[in-house]
Amino acid sequence: MPLTYAFRLPPGPQALDHAILAEKLGYERIWSPEIPAFGHDIWVHLARIAERTDRIGIGPAVLTPSYRHPMAQASAIATLEHIAPGRLKVAFGTGFTGRVAMGQKPLSWEAMRRHLIQVRALLRGEPVDIDGGMAQLLASPGLLPDRPITTPLLLAAQGPKGRAVAKELADGLIVLRSPAQGFNPCLVSVNGTVLDPGEPVTSPRVKAAVAPLMGVIFHNTFAGDPEAVKRLPGGQAWFDSVMQVPEPIRHLAVNRGHNWDISNGHDALIDTSAAEQMTFTGPPDALRARLAALEAAGATGIIFGTSGADVERELHAFARLVDLRPR
């Protein structure tokens, strides 16, 4: 089977027009992250897209279990299945970005495993013990789809613990770097920009597009090992700037504008000349070669994402790169 191609859209006011364009261009699916601190509520956002499009798949990638009770999560999934039958896939994650942006650690894999079990049981229509009480989807006929609801539940996992949970409970895997064998689908999420012919990576357009994407790497590195940021391009200046912010609110300053812009006042210090090495950025032939390598390593699909610099341009450019056909 050839690779499938999806586009990642942050949930916000511009996303509806971008989703309509993605459908016209032939993308297989729109994935959007659940990031309450950064934009629209994920389920409101997806419902608007579902009602204004006809074919394109939709899905949250990823949902963070601590944001919602399993019953609320199952009800939201069932609601989208009612609005757009068969078009929904759902991906879960431990909430590294979203929870770190609130000063919290990612969830444990045991907490993730419990949440997946509970949500799947609710979607099957079964009673399930949640926090010491029995819960069940009790909607009368016509209010929600008939149970069981079989929406595919995927898991974003990079390491062996998460992938073991995915193998046990999930219907597929989302990864950020190397694909994993034995998962179908195995979707690789990449972020970058397609260079125009002869366009240097140092051009103002490219710098505007990739600085927020490289900023994500800085944010995540800082959360795990602050000293390691100094080894990134422009890392020492970025580190010195961030350390001037009082510690209790430092994570807020770091993550402001995450993946979308450089409004936090620190990411403008990033040296973007390494964008081709650190993001999915390059001329078309180079990016096609990278896609072929991912497919050979086990990827079944690609989720392409970009910053907020020019989403419409990136939708068209990536569609041309992979030769999507309007449907």
C-alpha cells in the first residue's frame, strides 16, 4: 500500500478554511493536537471541520487523558462519529507538550493504559469501573451511534514502554522519528517546509516558517535536560534569555506560541541555518528521498505539519511534493 498523507492543523480560527482546502487538495486526513492552553477546544474544532467537509478524515493527535474524564472522552468520540460516521480516528499521548506547558510531567504509561481500557469499554457500551463507580454510555436510541462504536484508537509512543502499550491496546502508532515494525498504521509526524527551486534555507520566508518548528525542539529539550539546549544552534543565547524568567513561570515563557510563532521572545534567538537537519525541510527531491526512506523503514503514512507562517502555502507545496490528486 502507498503512503497516506495527512496534514496537522492546530485548532484555531483559521483551521476551518485550511481543512476545506486540504480536502480539495486530496489529503487523506486532518490531525489536530489537543492543546487547551494554545487554541480552540479540540472537539469543538473537529466538529466544525466535520460539518463543513464531506470526505476528509479527521482526528485528534493527540488527546491527553488528564484533560478529560473517560466518560467525557467517550461521549466526544461518539458525538463525532454521529456527525461524521466513519471519518474519525483518535490518537492518545502522555501529554508531553500540553502538560509541560502547565508545569506538569507527562502521564505515566500505566495511567495511559487505564484510560485506553476505560474509553474503549465505554465505546463498546459496557459498564466499566472508573474511580470506584460503575459508568456506562446510557444514551437512548438516536442520541448517539449504536454501541459498539469501533472508532480506531491510536497511540503516540516513542519508546519501548509506550510501544508495548500500543501493541497491546491500540489500533496503530504515531511516531515522531523512526517508524516501528509491526504496526499498521504506523504514522510518522514531520514538521517543516518545502523549499522553492533555488531557495536558500536562510531566506526570510524559510526562517519565518522553521523558527517555530525548531523552537519546539528547544522547548522539549529544555523540559527534559535544560543544559542540553546549549548544544543546539543558538542554544546558549536562548538558554541565557530563558533563565532570566523567574523559575515558577519559566515554562510558561518557554512554551508561549509553541509550534505556531516566536512570540515568546526567546525563539527569535534560534539559529535556523540547521533547519534541513533538524526539521523536515529541503528541496523537493531531498524530501521525496526522505519519505521513501521512512516508507522503507515501516511507515504507512505521513502527517505533515508546519508553523503558522503560511499554512495555505504549505498545504499546496506538500501536496505538489507528494503528487496528491484532488478528489
